[in-house]
Amino acid sequence: LEGTGLPNSDRIANVGMAGRGPGSDNLEEFWNAIMSKQDLCRELPKDRFDIDEFYCEKHNDTCTTTTRFGCFMDKPGNFDSRFFHVSPREALLVDPGHRQFLMSAYEALEVAAYSDGADGQTRAVDPKIIAAFYGQANDDWHMVSHYTLGCDAYTLQGAQRAFGAGQIAYHFGWEGPTYSLDSACASSASALHLACMSLLTKDIYMAVAGGANITNYSHSWTSLSKSGVLSDTGNCKTYQDDADGYCRADYVGSIVVKRLEDAVAQNDNILAVVAGSGRNHSGNSTSITASDAAVQERLFEKVLRNARISPQDISYVETHGTGTQIGDPAEMGAVTKSFKHRKGIEPLVVEGVKANIGHSEAATGMAELLKCLMMLQVC
């Protein structure tokens, strides 16, 4: 990134990170799962719902799913409510995804050496200029809590998406803006992009951005299965000829970001730098759920231009790679066209973490980013 020509004021520093997912309670275990080439797909556990009640080998007119598989976190609802000053009654009704938001945000801030400064070792930041941007895209807990726990004074704030990022701000006493974003599989990537834009316009000084996906309601499985996007055989066969859909997954991740010039001035431990970001939508595709290679190619060009770097400067691309017959060819076509003029003998490495941990939907952008950040730390 030193050759981008961008001043520090136009770049974003990542100074903290945390995440957990299938088979991993922290980023070190997440990285080890990737390096050991694990496929963490397994049959849906009984503590989510009884898959036998909803499974059918072939699609029919009933509310059923043709897959029994996913990639799951163990006990995603585990939560130290006393530590986060949440009463036992309220904690029971808090969405497991929101519980994970709180824990991963706290852990990422610990890595960044920021908190309330009360221990004398971490640094405090003016709470009026810290923001939270989080992606989430399902209402599973709203339905689960309604049917199993009934209605309570805490039901709304425990389940509504707006309170996901709000819980973080409330715990830390922040007064900056909070955003709970839903742009489906792009939700956590959108959260990071908007956090970067808010930093560059100096609306805020620091932000925590992330996403969570906890799959625990039967009808979200059946509706996705009916739409034809889920793999009947289990795992995400990213870029393989026999790809038959994606494998749903749990994941949560958070990063701490601030302007690079401020991170340098404060002597932060800079884990990585965001030189550019961008967003668009395949509005002219054949259907609202279909990918468009040309639109993705234009996004590559836009991000490279914003970052003032060329395809020649890129050696690695972490892709979406869902393992679908429409999405994968479109994405690989965009990558091929965007980087076909690279010169020299060094190959462009293209990978996708979903082959290991499945597709974590709203949190998948964060899972992909954290994989790349771990590469920078250990490779």
C-alpha cells in the first residue's frame, strides 16, 4: 500500500479484530481450521430445531427443506450477562446474535487497547465520536423467542435488529451513530464500507464494524431451500463443477477502524489498511437474486481507482464463492476480466473461505476479511 499515492488522511487503519464461528471460539482457532483444510459442515444439531420434522428428500408443496446440513457454532447463546450488566431476565430474551455482537466488539476493542480506560492500561476515547456499524439479515430469534418464551417487556429490544448495534453503544456509553444494516450477504461488508465513509468525512473518530449470523429458525431454512440456493449434499463446493448450492453457517466478527493518520499519531498497532472500498447492485441482472459479471467487474475497477492502485498490485483475491451454478461463474468471470492484463509470472491467487466454514450470509464479508487479516498476521 505504500505505493498507492494516497495520503494517510484518505486511508483507514484496522487496529483491532475478533471473531468466532463453526469449530472456533477465536481467530486463532478459525485460522487453524482453515490451515488444516477442515470442512466444518455437519448435520443440524438438535438444539436448533428437529430437522426430521422439516426434512424431505425432494421438494414438495409443504414447508420442508431438502438439506440437513450446516456449519454451526457450539452454544452461540452462551453469554456472561453479569459482565455486560444485563439482567438475567433481559439476557434470556436477547438475540444470540446480539450477544455475540457485544462479545466480539469487546474483544476487538481489547486487541486495539481501547476501552473505558479504567484499568490504567487501555486508552479511553471520547464516547461522543465512536460509532457502531453491524450487519444482520435474519429475524430468526424474533420468531424463536415468540414461540418459546412468549411476550415480555424485553422482547422487542431483545429481538429487533436496531438493538444489535445499539446494545454495543449502550454498554460502552457511546453517543456516536449506530447502524444495523441489512443488504443480505453483503451486510457486514456494507457495514465496513459505511464505517469507512463516515471516518473519511470526519463524522466520527473511531468505529466498530462487523456482522453476525446465527441460524436457529426452521422456516428460514425451508424458505431458502425452496428458493433453490441451498446444497442438498452439504458443503459449499466453491468453483467446482458439481456445485449444488451453499451451506448455511454461523459466524460473528468485529473490527475496530479509524483514520490512518489518527492511528499513526496515536501509535496504534495497525493490523491492516483499507486503501479503498465500494458498493453497487446488480439491478439489471436477469433476476433480483442473480449475479451480474459486468456489474462486478465495474465494481473492481471502481475500488482499484479509488485506492489508486492497478491490477498489477494485487496478488490475492478472497471471493464470495458460494458454490452456486450462477453466482460462481459470474464472480470468476469478473475476476478474470478485471485482472487479465496483469503482467509477470506471479499468479493471482483466488480463494474462498466458504469451502471451509460455509456461507454465513450477513456475516460472510467479515469472515472473509478476518481470514485475510489473519493471513497478514501469520504468513
